[in-house]
Amino acid sequence: MKALRMVTCWVVLYAAAIPTMTACAEPLSVATFQADVTPPLGSPLFFGIVPKAKRVVDPLTARGVVLLVKPKPIVLCAVDWIGIANDSYDTWRSALAEAAGTTPDHVALQVVHQHEAPGSDVQVEALLAARGLSGRMYDPAFDHEALARAARAIRACLREPQTVTTLGIGMAKVDKVASSRRLLAPDGTLKCERLSWCEDPEIRAAEEGLIDPYVRLVSFWDNDRPVASLMYYACHPQSFYRRGAINADFVGLARGLRQSTIPDALHVYFTGAAGNVATGKYNDGGSPPRRFDFAARLADGMTRAWEAQEKYPIASADVQWKVRTVRVPLREGWTETSFLKELDDEGLDVPLRIRAARNLVWVRRCEEEGAVIDLTCLHVGEAKILHLPGEPFVEYQLAAQKMSPEAFVCVAGYGDYGPGYIGTAVAYEQGGYETGPVSRVAPGVESILMSAMRELLR
């Protein structure tokens, strides 16, 4: 009996200690940052396809969160630009990492991919400058200034970290915004395509096609006070463009609506795996009212996701960061020779020479050092947030959700923009715009990415 009482005593003491141990767990601290990265008027937009910005409709931002965990802080950053590629991507990650007191492999840098916005690729700028075309793809001086602003914003936010006690996760369906850009015939061949808008009523009347209709959010709370809301939705963020009007498009408007509704939290929007998803079915010609329609519908989904969220206690120990480095295969048959010829052809339109320079940089990257790219995944409580490069097809996002069905999986695309579009193996057999010259990778990219994704989500 005495032994039994001793055992019972130890069980009671151990059970009583559990809440104390949980309460004493190191709390999670998060800092939020935001910087204005709106280029000056006269700057090129859309990789030089729009030669000069004529006006500013709304400002562009670089915004995100720093998770202050050991051994290294983690930075998640979304930039309202069309793309940051190759050495520019490495430069941005390094600068943000230095500002946050971490290493570049602990920085997830994604663009939102609005088209009436600048991009960055320092190697392309060097090629163009050598041919008298400096500043024709983007404003290199402002590129440096924008990065400096983002780094300063991170340094400043670290002086005011916020304790996070609770993690929220929620999702809701978004109606009549996203649709597949690639419509398939019954035999699986590509029937037709519709991009960000479509004037053909018959094509618009076709089915939505393969999409992920849900907007997902992960939120951080200090007890009942919201600190940050990270939102993920897979759709090209264009309603209309090529008009020289700097803007964050309908996704920026929706984000702004949420910011005005819940001003205490920083709202950060990430575009998901949207390489083959756009607004074409519901956008009859890119008219201005459509932008507000899409913004309202997306904001409504964000609101319902916020209202539906479930909350869980969170501590620093509940955060894990995983990195997998992959080598991305070069598109078959691509060599330096043809792109150098186009780049040096002064009779070609400047946007075509810019595209040749961008392709040339990628070819050299693959051939000289191998196109090595980091894929990263944040495990935070019940959620897993996967970060992918380029413009991945929505199939990668849907596959990620199936790989970890027990978790709340969010996907952010548009990391290192060097690869361009990243299709599935079968999509390269089908042809079409997304798997044409705007994709710089070979069909073998699918198996490489899927394997890395499985490891990251495990």
C-alpha cells in the first residue's frame, strides 16, 4: 500500500506539472514590417513591355513578418512586383537576412506578381547596359533604394517585437474569380486558352477548369489582439494592365479592404501556385469595374476565412523551418547562341531583346553553375506554408495539400523568378503559352519539385 501511495503521488505530481511546463515554454515573438516600393513615374513596368509609368493608382509595398525563433529568425516577405530573379533574388534575400539577423536560406521572398509593377534582374540589366539599353527593363537605382527601404523596415520592426500566444487558421471559397487558363478537350489535348481576360463569349462560358477555389489564412495573435494575417490564394493577380498605371490590382485592393477592417493586424497577401490560373472566365475585356468586382469577391472570401478560423495555442517550440535545395533542368534545346543573336539584333523591338537577355541569363546559370534553388517550408503549429519558385501550375499546390492531409497547407509561388513558368510534365506535351518560350525549364522539373515538396511537408 505504501508503494502504491508513492506511485500515485508521483503520477499526481507529474500531471500537475504539465500545465506549468506548457506555460513556461518559450513564447513566440513576431515582428511585422512594411515598406513602400512604388517606383518613380517614368520607370519601366512589366519587364519593359510598358516602357514608362504614367501615374500611380495605388502604392506598392514590401511587407511581411519576422518570426523571432532560435537558432535563426525566419523572414516571410511579399513584394508587390512582377518578379525578382536570379542574382537579384539572392541579393534581396541576403539583404533582408542581414537586417533580420539571420541567413538567406531562412528568408522566403515572394512577389505577388502584379503586372503594372517593376521587376528585377541585375544580370539582365548588365547585359542590356552593355548594349546601350540600361534602365529599359527596370530602374536599377530605384531597385537598390527599394531593397534598402525593405531592409530598414525590418531593422525597425525588430525594435518592437510582439508576443504571439495563438495561431489562427481558416479558409473560405472565393466565387467567380479564378479559372483555368488551359482548357482541355475530352482526349486530354489542349483545346484553347484564356488569360487574364477573354473577349470570346464561348470560351468564357466554358467550365472553370482545374483551380483551387479557396483562400487560406494563417494568423498570429497576442491573446485576443491580432498581430498579422497571412493570406494565400492561387490566381494570377491581373484584371487589366499595360496602361502605365502603377497599381497592386484587385488583390491589393482586397488586402486593403481587410487592412481597413482590422487595422491592428498587418495583412500580407501571397499569390499561390497560379501559373495556369487567371480571371479569364469572368473578365470579358479588362474593364475597370471588373477590378472592383474581383476585389470585393476576394475580400469577401478573406473575411469569411477570418470568421471561420480555428485558434490554437502556439509557442516558439512549435515553429520549424525546412529547406531543400534542388537543381532545376534547363529547357531542352536552349543554347546561348540564339539568345545572343536576338539580344544583339538592334532591329528587334526592345522588349524582345529584353526577353532574349532574360533567357540568356537563365541558360548561363544552368550551364555554368547549375540552376540551384531553395524550396522552403514553415511548419508553425497546425499549419505548413510551402514556398515555391517561378510560376508553378496549380497542380503543385493541390499535390502539396494531398501530401500532408493532416495539416493546414498553404502554398506561396513566385519566389526566385528565374525559371519562369513551371508546368507539369504532361503540360509540356500539350503545348500552349505557359509551356512555350515563357517556361525556361524542362518537363523533368515536375518530379524534382514533387520529391522536394514531399520531404519539406513530411
